[in-house]
Amino acid sequence: MLTAHTAAPLAPRTAPNMAARAAVTSRSDDGETQRMAQAIAETLRLVQDQLSPQRRVVHAGDAVYQAGQRFSHLHILNSGMVKVVNLSNDGREQVVGLKFRGDWLGFDGIASGHHACDTVAMDTGEVWSFRYDALLAACATQPALLKLLHEAMSREIARDRDSLMSVCSLPADARVADFLRYWAESLAKRGLRTDQITLRMTRAEIGNYLGMTLETVSRALSRLSKQGLICFAEKGRREVQIPDVGALSAFIQHCLAPTPAVLQ
């Protein structure tokens, strides 16, 4: 008779494969980190030289722009972090994006002429703003700037796709692990430390972003901590220590791996 069940003896053989894949991914990520850091520096340099952007210091809770506001400018974060919030017809807020240094803001307003989301600072930072028509004029004579604009749009599309895949395909613990990995890798690409990160979001906001309840997020964080994948500097605080980002990646890959089946 044919039956399928989880084969515990296979676990020791698959674990090294996970570690090997994680090591390869880590080397690939190092190259991507360097490329991203160079792209951010080049973007900021070109924008500063070609567009003379207006600079604005923002603090936690400040809006860069709001839903319904007429679109005229695009923005780039020179420092700080920003969350993108969509407001549903019934008044519910949904966190739909996170932005870090070098990220562009405002693409949502190009098609309709009005912004569809709020962008809210999560800490103190600096935003560079410039008119969209001035950007188009500069792109006509500066192909390098046009290339960076297209790359920024492409990264946003790819990130939206990855976020949807995470919500649709990962269990709760892996979804939270993927969120922490994304946060850490985003900091790494900007030359910042990744072994300890300060979450600028409450557990309720993280749950809102990941399509989970606050309680589910808290339980997932506790389980990740028990497995040694993360730890907390102090109980109840937002400082999360990540001993090895590669271990988070391996954990996520393990959750995605199909359950082995054996014949009897």
C-alpha cells in the first residue's frame, strides 16, 4: 500500500543542503549589497547635481504627502525610514510598504495625478523633493538618471511581488522571519549594522503589514527567539538582535521546501 508521511530520517541530510544554499545566497547577497550601495550613492549624486532638490527634515509621525494630495513632486529618502499607508473605503489603514534611504516616494501619483496613499516618517530623517516635470526634462539629457529612475520603479514592482508571495505562501513564523530579513538586508545595503535592528513599528503595525494579528506576530517572534534565530535586547523593547541573517534565510527556505514523501 502507498502512503505518504513526513520522513524524519531525511532531516539530517537536508539540513546541510539548506546551509549550503544559505552560504551561496549569502555570497550573492554581498554582491547585491555592494551594487545597491553604489546605486544609492549614484542616485543621490545625480539628483543633487541635476535637480537641486528641496531638502526637508521629517520626524516620526510627519507625512511626506497624503492620499488625495495633488501629484507634482517625487521624493527620495536621504535618511530615515518611511511607511506607506493605504486607507480603505471603510476607513481602515493598511501598511503597504516600507521605505529606506535611497528609496523613491510618490510613484503612486503619476497615473492619476493624485496620491493614493499616505507616506509617514517612522523616525527622524531627511527627504529630498523635486518636480516630476523637472525630472523628465533632466532625464532627456541625462540617460544615467533615466536608467536610475527605471531601476527604482522596477525594484518597487519586484518588492510588491515579493511581499504578495510572502503573504500567500509562507506560514506565520516564516513570514515574520522574512520581514526581519528584509529589514536587516535593507539596512545592510545602506551600510548600516544588521546584527541588531530597532523596529520602528509596533507589533500591531507589523501584523497589519503582514496580514496577521498582533497576537500571531508576538507568538511568531517568541518562537523565533526560542530557536535562537533572534533575541531581544530587553523584554518588551523593539531592539531585535539577529545573530545570523543567513540562518533566517535558511529557515525561510526550509519552510518553503516540500514535505518529503516515502513509499511503503
